[in-house]
Amino acid sequence: MQEKPLENLVGGYSNTAIFRTMAFIGDSLSSGEFETVDKEGKRHWHDMYAYSWGQFIARKNGLTAYNFSKGGMTAKGYLEGFADRYDLWNPEKACQAYVIALGVNDIYNQKMPIGDAADIEKTEFSEVRPFISYYAEIVRRYKEISPDAKFFFVTFPNEESKKDKTMTDGMVQALYTLADHFENAYVIDLYQYGPLYDQAFKEKHYLHYHMNPMGYLFTANLIDSYIDFIIRTNPADFMNVGFIGTDIEYK
């Protein structure tokens, strides 16, 4: 029987360790954000990057991780200000791989239209520019500074509290469309292959409405194991990873 993603979680070093540099791009799920409630009942949010799943993956596999994430981030906000403000398109920050986990705030909170394949290369829109267009431009900008980098697009998890499955399904389909469009791009489909984020899951892995340290560690194991699965099942795609970011010519 053919192995499915996340059927086998990796305990020690994984094939993710073939990368020496990775960038993690996302919102509060990617920034290791913790949520607190003060004595007056007001909520506060704290980006704790050392607890982000990207840093857990980096420490486990001995690679260098750059966390280009922030709580509340959207693909639109990333492209139209955040990346420029922090000089994230700088070739000196180019990586061998990029893991992108954006969409929750765009689609669920701002109700942005998702778009489809026809919107990926479009430059002008008569109405609101869709999510897929912003996402695609982020990928293109990073391909400009690291042309042979590998890209991993992370879907929403299967979250019990997300009532509108139409939006979730649309976002998942958009990421597969993007992965088909771009070279060296793969989908980390937590929606189909990950666990159900139900009440029992959240009691163990959440602190208020964001993850706790165990939750981020668990997420790191999921994403690390999924990347390991992608590499193991597509070995020819990753044989030249060691040359990415060098001046060495290779085929």
C-alpha cells in the first residue's frame, strides 16, 4: 500500500536537513505567537519566534531558519509593506527553501476573494485583487533572488471551529493551483492529511486562541515530517539542493 503524507512522523533528523537555509513566511501560527489575558480581561499577543515551528524544525535538523512572519499577517500586507520594511527581498537573505503559511487572515478575517488560475499572472483587476494573485507575487519575488529554491505551501488545518468549509476548500485548491503553476513548488496539505483540530486537540495544544509551546512543537513535527515525505517520494527533485545559492553550474 502506498504511503500517505504524515502516516509516519519522523522522530530524529529528517530529510529536511538537506537544506542549509529555510525561510518561514506566515502569520501568528508561524511566528510562535502566544496569547495572554491580563487582570482586566484584555487580550495581548506576543510573537515569540524562538517557539515558532520553523525554529523547532531548524534546531532539530541543524539548519538556519529565517522567520519572516508576524501575527496578523496577510499576503496583501506582506507584499505591500512588511517585506519591504524589513528588507526581506534582499539577495543576502536568499534561502534554499521557503515555507509559506498565509491565508487565514486574508480569507477568513478580511473575506478576500480567493481567485483561480487565471488570476496568477494577471496584473490588472477590475475589482478586488484576489488572494491567489498576492500569494503568487510573493513566490515570484523570492524566485528572483533564489531561482532554484524549493517552495512549500501550507494549507489550513482541518479545524472543527471553521464553519465555512467552502472558503477552506477554495484556499486548499488555490495552493494546489499555485504548486502546479510554479516550478519546485509543493503543497503541505494539513487539511487532508493532518489531525482534526477539535476541542480535545485544542485543550492539549492551545493557550486561549493560539498555540502553546507543545502545539508549536507538534506543528513542527507535522511540517518537518511532511517535507521529509515530499523529499523521499520525489528524490530526483532534490538531488541538487546542495548547489542552490552557489555559483556552481549544474544540471
